[in-house]
Amino acid sequence: MNSAAAINQTEIDQTEIDHDDSIQGASPDRYRINWIMNLPFLGMHAACLGAFWVGISWKPVALCAALYAIRMFGITAGYHRYFSHRSYRTSRAFQFFLAWIGCSALQKGPLWWAALHRHHHRNSDEKEDVHSPLQSGFWWSHVGWIMSNKYEATDFNVIKDFSQYPELRWLNRYWAVPGVLLAAACFFFMGWPGLIWGFFISTVLLYHGTFVTNSLCHMLGRIRYKTADTSRNSFILALVTLGEGWHNNHHYYSASARMGFFWWEVDISYYTLRCLSLLGLVWDIKKPKDRVLKMCEPRPRVETQYRG
């Protein structure tokens, strides 16, 4: 199998990263929202009102639930645990598949998403953090930042390990293509109910299911490990996000593909990755070592850098 890890899979020693003001500064542009440019995003929410027109039936609702789960996996296991943290390995073909599924959630491209997320980990809850509720409040951390003019560009310097792949750069540029094709498929196979429930409502639920990790997971829940930020663990949010709700665990040891460190911490994305490993589609899935699970002392903000 052609390993995507052919990119230099060797991890560099973890070192503290200097604050990067290239992504976020103190300028007023940070909080400036271009409402015209965000009309498609707002329109997705408005389209959900079509549910009053098409009504409720089990097939469209089942499609909504299925596409929510599949695309949430594309975000959690693809965009987050793979492209952002490289917590497991896979083939070049399957990494493109993960990126495609993630793009179908219409949360922009995989390189853009991963680059911003790496920046978040290096500056979590500090003034340089793109979406910190501690610094900017709930609304901004939840949805305001993604509507801002300031964060449109992809910082390819932060994501050199994956930006070398032309197919990923193409998908990062034309990230809306998978979502548009999915919308067309929903309409083709199930008509207006399929489009409203399977695509619009499912996608909006995905938006906010993902965004709560940035906002509520830094506000509500329990703190097991002493980290340099306000990350928290939440069982409810872990169910909504297929495992991302174990956010304090993740910020304590971000290299792990398993975010539910203990058996009672439900992590559906991790269980799915284990199943995929049995099929040979992913491998080298990282988990926290026993010594990490037993640690309770504060850790410095240390994040891994990756070279292309």
C-alpha cells in the first residue's frame, strides 16, 4: 500500500513554538465580518426552514442522521486527528478520501482547517488564538471567527507536510465541490425532502456540532489534566462530536488518535479508526502511554512541528 507517510513521517522533537502574529493580530480586521461573502453560510441556515414545507418522514431524517455521522467522521478523524495532528497513518488514496468527506461538510478545505487548528494548539486561549472564548467570548469562538475576513487564506507554511500533494491543494481550493455534489445527489435520490433534511439540516447540525468544540469545550465540563488553557471534558459533547468532547484529554496529549483515554469515555471516531485498521486502511494509530494517563502535573504548551 502506498503510504502517505512517505512524506517524512519522522516526527521532530516537540518544542515550544513562538507566537505567530501572522494569522491573528490586534487589528480591527479581526472582528470584521463581510456579511455579503457569508450569504451562502447564512443561506444554509435559512434553508432549514424548508422542513416546515416538506414535513418529517423517517427516510429523510435517517439520511440526515447518516450524513451527519459520516461527515462528522470526516472532520474528526480526517481534518482533525489526521491532517492536523497526524495521529495515525494511511495511504495517499485514503487520505484523499478523508479530505473529500471532510470537504462535503462545507467547513472549507483540509489544509486551511488543519493549518488554523495547529495554530490554535500553539496559542490556545492566548491572545493569538483564533477562536478562544476566554479571549473573545462565546459567539466569536463559536461562529464569528469563521465569518471573519481575516481567516480566508491558508497558511501553507504551517501545513507543508500535506500541501506538497497537488490533489489536496486542488481540494483545498475547490472545497465546495464535494458538498455541491452531495446536495445534488440528495435531491436526485430523494427529492426536496432529501435535499432539506439530508443536506441542509444535516450540514447546519454539522457546523454547530463542530463549532461547540471551539466554544463550549473551553467553557463547560470537567478538567482532569492541568493544561495551559481552559479545555474541558464533556460526555454529552463527546456524543455529539463522535469523541471530540474529551477536549481536555486532547489538549493534554494531542498526538493521540484516541481522545477518550479510558474505556468509559465514548469515542466513536476512535472505534471507527480501529475498525478501519482491521481492513488495512489505516495503521500506526497512536494512543497515550500509561505514564501519560497517570500524569497530573501541569505541562508546558508543547506541540509537534511537521516538515514536508
